Amino acid sequence: MNDFGAALRAWRDRVDPAAVGLTTASHRRVAGLRRGELATLAGISPEYVARLEQGRAATPSAQVCASLARALRLSDDEEAHLMRLAGFAPAPDRIPCLIPGSLHRVIDELGDIPVAVYDAAWRLLHWNRLFAAVFGDPADATVDDRNALIIQFESRNLRVRQTDTERAYFEQSLVADLRSTSARYPNDPDVAALVSRLAGNDRFRHLWALRAVAVHESAHKTAVHPVVGAIPLDANVLTTQNADLRVVVLTPRPGTGAREKLDRLG
């Protein structure tokens, strides 16, 4: 058993099954979660949990670590420790992409509106069920189709409609935000590759040359759903201070019928 496996076992032993919605019985031989129960809660196989605890598995992905952290109800500090044990120590030159467990819990409570989490280069990292219902499930998309800048400047998203004014403001704001990100992470190769790729687009190249710096905070957009039709939405962007993530909260525009359409999709 290595340090990762020892920590996993210790945290599994301390979880009260009733606290995670599992029925308890008098014949339970362990006070905490069984391996199979942790596997179910985390969405992985019991055999994989066993190999992780025994130190026989390859390094788990960041996504698996995050799933285990949520299942075990780890604090943010404990989740960060688990990530470090798995080799995902944050590098100062790279954009953070790990979502704290506390933020996952906040998103889980916002089930009646679409919510998504992006990193500082506008790569989609996490989303709730209603976001997937409105815009299409990102799990089925390519890596490129999960980046808001690539989607916007390469016209990849067929489910969003913008007026010319909305598009101009949105693109200017996104590019200014990316300029700020590039200054904070000048050695991140993914940021450099993104800027290089988008430089082939005339609109991006013009906005990038302006050297405007700002934080993208809000936008208006209309989602076009194949069943319920147009859904006018107001997007507000909340930036986390420590993890440098963008939490995009999409609320229905008042007086448009968008609330009813979201309820239907929900």
C-alpha cells in the first residue's frame, strides 16, 4: 500500500454510510464505506478501488481523483492533498484546472439553471445536467468543441444565436480576458498554442492587436434548442480567486418565457 492507497482507505473508513444515503445494517463489519459502495458513489469499478488502495494501479486521472474526493466528502485541503499524492501538484506556470470539492457542491445545488465551469483559457471543465440539456452534452464533444474561444471564432456551436452587437461585445470581452490570462501564465504552452491557432481568424487577430485587458464578467445569448426553441439567457461569470476558474451561471431572461422552457428541459 502506498501513500495514496493508505489515504484512500483511511478516508473510506471514516465516512458514515447514512451520511451519503446508504442504508446501514447491524451486520456491517466496517464502520465506513465498503469498497463497492465507494466505487458506486465515485462511478468506478470496485476492482479499481481495490488496486488503488493496494498500490497496484497506475496513477489515477485528475477526474477519478475528483470523483473519489466528492464520494468521500473530502475538504478542499484534503482533495488538494489527494491530487498531490496522485502527482497533480499545481505548477505556477500552468493554468489551474482542478475544481475544489466545495465548488462541485455549489454547482450540484444549482440544478434549475445551466451552470458550467471553465479554466482561465476558457476550456470547459465541468457542467451540470441542465447545461447539457440546453447546449448539448459536452461529454460527446471533442476537446476543441469544449473551448469557448474556439467555438466562438470557428463557429462550432450551432445552438447559440447572437445579434451583431452581442457577438461584438462577447468576442471583445473574451479576447481581453485571454490577454489577461496570457500575462499571468506566460509560460503555459496551451495558452500559446491557443493564441497561435486563433491568430488565423481575422476577427480574433484584430481584437488581439488592440491589447485590451479585462475580465469577462457577463454576456447575453440565446440558446436555440431543437425541441423547445429559443431560450434567451443572461450569463454571469464568477471568477474563483485561488483556482482561477470561471463559473458561468446562465439565468433565464425575464419576460421571455425562458424560465418555462428551462423547466421543461429540467
